[in-house]
Amino acid sequence: MCRIREQCGVSLPRFYQLLFCVSLLLGCWLAMMGVHELGHVSGGLVTGGEITRVVLHPLAISRTDLAANPYPAVVVWAGPLGGVLFPLGLYLAANGLRWSLASLVQFFAGFCLIANGA
């Protein structure tokens, strides 16, 4: 434990705080991409589209490919709408149930609102 303190000059509690913040942001980014693409997939399925591939990779921009897309505008708008409404609903449920981690869900919902352009 002392080696970390000596090598980087950062106290242990500060190191763990930084590690938590970086992990939280990366986790929120991945979860936001998943929720956003879930919106596109839902929009594609509701409009009768044929989904061929969903790309979710931490080092790439996520995307949903459709072979047949009868209503492209609906599928396009379903991504941001799903990416906003699902996290907000999750936060309202967590807050209503007085869940102890509701503040983390609130952070995730806010992150998704910003990332989806709300």
C-alpha cells in the first residue's frame, strides 16, 4: 500500500476517489450507449423493421443496423427518447422505493439526459 503512495505521490483515499469517479463515468457511458441502442431496437421492432446487428463496444460509437427500415425517422428518434425515458423511469422507481443507491441512479439519469441532448 505504501508503494502506491511513494510512487505516484497520491494519498490512498484520493486515489480510490479518483478510481471510483473514472469507473463511474466509464460505466455510465457504456450503460448509456446500451439504453440508447435499446431505444433504436425497440423503435425498429415496433415499426416492423428487421434488425441485423447492434454494435456495443467500449472503444467504438454504438449503432444499430437494420436490413428493412419502413419508418427511419421513428427509429432514429426512438434512440434518444428511450435513452432519456428509461433512466428517468428507473430513477423515479429507485427514489420512490427509497433505495439507498438512488443518488447513483440519479447521476446516471442526469448523465443520460446530457448525453442524449435533452
